[in-house]
Amino acid sequence: MPELTPQMTLLLLAISAVLLVMLVVSILLRPRVFTQYLEHMSGIKLSAREVARVYKKRGKAGVRELFLELIIHTDLKESPRITPDTPPDRELVLPEERL
């Protein structure tokens, strides 16, 4: 096994330090990346602080519940209210040429 010179040891330490910094930064940016993804995919805006707070309080399951609640709330807000008196949506049942 070749011996490590002081320069090689210093180089390995520098590379290890850079990798460690990259790991810490990627862990710290997870809430921000999640909120950007959520906004891009669903249009729901959420703060990274809120995601971090929920994760700290309730873990992954809490963030999943928050996400599902927001999706359901947004969907209910945007979709028309359906009651028993609402006529059926024929476009979904029959092709356009049969209407």
C-alpha cells in the first residue's frame, strides 16, 4: 500500500470537507425544493418554513398529511359544487360526436 504524502492527505481532507458541505446543504434545502416542486406540479404555494416546522413536529407522515390536505382543499375550491340536483356531465360519459 502506498504511503500518503502530506499533500495527498490534505487533498483527501479537502475533498471530504467539500462533500460534507454539499451533503449538509442538500439536507437543509429539502423543504425549499419540496415547496418549489409542489408549486410547479400543483400550483399550491407553501413556505419552506412551514414544511420544516411540520416535519420537525410530525415527521414525514405530517408533511404527507399537510400535502394531502392542501391538494384536497385546492381541488374542492376549484371544482364546481356537485349536488343531487346537478345535471350529469355528458361530456365525460359520451364522446363529443354523440352529444
